[in-house]
Amino acid sequence: MVLFRKVRRKLIDLEKFKSYFIYALGEVLLIVVGLLIAWKINSINEIKKNRIVELKIYKSLSQELDTNLIVLDSAIVKYTNSIQKLQNTINYLGIPTNELSQEAKELIVNLNYERTIVRDEAINSINVTNKFEFIDSDSLKQLIAAYPNELDSFDNQQDKIESIISNRLKPIIEKHISLIEILPQNSYNYNRMKVYGNQSNYTELLVNREYQNSIIDRLLQTKGQLTIAKNLRQKTETIATKLNQELNRP
């Protein structure tokens, strides 16, 4: 009897252990499920927050690129016209002063150059901060990372043209051309200056080798700038198109 009583007690204890184990397992499963649900909710909220930041980045960059497209379109027209003027200037080389029209003289001594300002605030902000990690598209990341180099190439070419104008063309033109010619034609105050001042010598200017070389160099560099501007515009449009796709993504 005692033996049976011990066996029965062991069975009861075993049954209690099984029940406790199932209960404990159930609690563990509930905790795990709860943690998974909480993690999922946090993950969804984090994704939403990241998407909000991502869209702000995209909108800021999109506005900057749209501005650059307008600027570059204008620059391409400007460089095209500048190339035509420089080619026309070359046609005057060697022509005597008395055969030059006033329009031709103005073209020969033209030093005007307007630097094109391409915006880069948003693109630089992305590349030098942690904003880069909020961009989901890998292809867009690659385009954005490469864009500053394109901008540098564009600005460096502008520096070359400005250097030719300031350091080479301007000194040689000032050596042969008098600023008297830009004084008002009908002003009595400048009559003595016009009569007795040193006169311009376009003939010597047009046969001067440094002037000729500088004009040709400026022409070649401007053609290079036109090519770079067209390439930069294409890259800008590619990024802008990709950005619009990302902005419209659900």
C-alpha cells in the first residue's frame, strides 16, 4: 500500500510539473510574441520616420537640381554665343584699323565673362552628413556621390577661362588699346583727352602673337566648357528624374 501511495504521489507531482511547464512555456511564448509585436511596431514607426526625413532630403535636392537645370540651360546658350564671337574675332586678325567697324573693335577687346553659379548646398549637405544613410535607392546614392566631382570639373574650367581673360588678354589689350574710346562721344569734358591722349592701335594688337594665342586658347577652353556644361546638365537631369521617381514611390 505504501508503495502504491508513493507511485501515485510521483504521478501527481509529474502531472503538476507538466502543467507548470506548459503554463511557463505559454508565458514565455506570450512574452516573445509581445516583444515581436512591439519590435514590429517600432520598426514600422522607424521606417515612417526615415521616410519623412528621406522625402525632405529629396524635396530640397529636387529644388536645387531644378534651379541648376535652368542655370545650365542659360549657360549653354551663353557659351555657344561666346564661341561664335571668339570665332568672329579670329576672322579680324591682321586686318588694318581703318577697315574695322565700331562693332568689330568692341568684339576684339571684349573681356566680358559672367561666371555661372551652380548650386551645391543640398548635394554637399547629403554627402558630408549622415543624411546619406536615409536614402534608400543605391543607384541614387551613386549619382549623388559622383555629382560634386562634376561640379568641380565645371568650376575648374571656369577658372581656366577667367585666368586667360585676367592674366593674358587684359594686359595685352590694355597695352595697345586706350580707354579713351569708351568715354562719351559728345562730352566737352573729355575733348582734350581725346585729342592729345594716346590713341588705340588695333593693328598692332591684332598681329600680336600673345593676343592671338590668348584668343585661340579662350576659344578652345570655352568649347571645353560647353561640353562640360552639357554633360553636367545631363547628369543633373538624370538625378532629378530619379528623385522624382523616389518622391512618387509609395
